[in-house]
Amino acid sequence: MTTRSKFAVLTAGLLIAFGAGYGSARGQVMTPRPDTVRFQMVTNEPVAAPDNRSVVAGWSAMVIKDRLTRQCFAAVTEGESMSTTPVNCP
């Protein structure tokens, strides 16, 4: 390969790399005002182990309130999994 063709390949590679970086730029995220959101987090806490001396890794419990229906839900999460049930609001 000649010096000129090496330069052309290097230039093309740089242009592709810069183009890929520019094209993957993320857009802005709009955050709504807290008073316009339907659901409200009441509490979010870790789950205690049966011995009451430690917490269960990866598990948490939360209470969420639906502001429109005024109904509360208890949710238990473990990693990406979640289970919910209706409860009385505190």
C-alpha cells in the first residue's frame, strides 16, 4: 500500500468513527413536574431477613399511591421482577 492509500483508509476510518459517535448522541429527556404525575411513591425500603439481623440482597418493598383513584399498592421487587397487590393507604 502506498502512503497515499494508507492516508485515505485512515481518514475514512476516522470519519466513520466520528460519524458513529455523533449519530449515537442521546436526546434530552423531559422530566414532568411532580404535581402532574399520577403515581406517588409513599415508601421504599429493603426487606429484612427472617433473623432480623440482616436484609435480603436484591429485595425491596414499596407502597405506591394512585393519585386519581386514591388507591395504594404494595409492591415487592426482586431484581427486575415485581409483584403488586392493593392495600389500604397509610
